[in-house]
Amino acid sequence: MGRILCAGLGPGDPELISVKSDRAIRGATDIAHFRKAGRPGQARRIVEGMLRPDVVEHAMEYPVTTELPVESPEYNEALARFYDDWASRLSELSKTRDIVVLCEGDPFLYGSFMHLYTRLQGRAEVEVIPGIPGMVGCWWATGTPITWGDDVLTVMAGTLPEADLVAHMERSDAIVVMKTGRNLPKIKRALAVAGRLEAAWLVERGTMPTERIARLVDVAEEDCPYFAIVLVHGQGRRPELGGEE
């Protein structure tokens, strides 16, 4: 029997893939990856040039991405059926071979694979290789430390209600907001209410050749990139002469 191995790819730069994930990807006979229908998929782009010539690819195409509100019953049902179906397919394939599933960032941090992971328990041998989270690559790209001393870092999803975003932002020293896209105008409003907008940055496709870094206040309302993270750096305690340790 084979196994299902999820390889965390890190933030986007292929050189930031771990040695273990790199070895698994290059040796794989079967690769599975998530993508929007008709698109190559970000995970697949990252491993371009790394795969065996005879690799068999299994494209897991989402039935819906941004067409429906994430809180709608229709969205939940479509995604649940999608994950149920692919858990069954991968489980069946793994009876005769190893399957490597690609996942951007770290699979256990907002990664799509976690929905397969829970469904595969008791049905197949599953191993997950950690990856550098995408947010790490983004704050590294700014050239500024994200936290100092006793700073509290809060990671939140932009899909949260606006009032919840404001509440988290007001009590946090350093902030990471993931799942931006069409939520970006709401995120900007929440940061403004929390008094944090002037300090916020937008990092799109961090560590990739098409990386873009901009002050969020300068980003137009209609500019809502999908592969982007909003950051607010902490300004906490640090040991300096003449200052408080």
C-alpha cells in the first residue's frame, strides 16, 4: 500500500521549500494539487521544473471560489462535497502508490489540505510535511521585524465580520490579515476604525518574482489581489541604551 504525503511549499519562492518536501516532490510519480477551474494553480506554478517527466498529475479543481459568499449554505455544501469526493479518490489511489499533495504555505495554517486530512483519518496513511507559512515570507519581504519583545501577534481571516476585525485589531500589537481579495475594502475600514490603517502594509505574492509591497492606505479600493496579506508591525519592547529593557 502507498500513502498520501502533503508537501508544504512555503510562501512561493521554490528555494524556500524544505529539503524534505523538495525530495518528495522530485521523486513523486503522482502529484495532486488544488486549483481554480481553468487555471494552472499557484501550487503547481511553484514546482514548475521540479517534477519527473513521467509524473501523473491530479488537478483538484474547486467547484466554487469567490462566486458565492463563504457563509452561504450553497458554498458550504459545494466545498464539502468536493472534499468528500477527493478524499475518496486519493484514498483509493493510495492503495497502490504514493500520492504527493501540494499545498502552499503550511498545510495546517488555513491550508486546503486540512479538509482532506480530517476526512482521510483511518482510511489511508497520511503524512504532512510542514512549510514556511506564507505570512512569514510576506513580513520578511518588508524588511521589518513583525514582533518585538512582548508584542502580541494576531492572525485573522479577512472573511470575519467587520466588527470582529476591529475588535481583534484594537487589542493586538502586530497584525496579520489573510484571505484578503474582495474583503480588502472591509479590512481597510476596520483598520481605520482601529486607528491602524496608516501603519498597515499590503504584500502581494510575497517572495515570488511578481511580489508587490505597498502601504495599504495607498492601495485603491478596487485593487483586491487574491494572493495578498495585510500586515501591521509591532513596535514593542527592545533592549537599547537609554531605553527600557
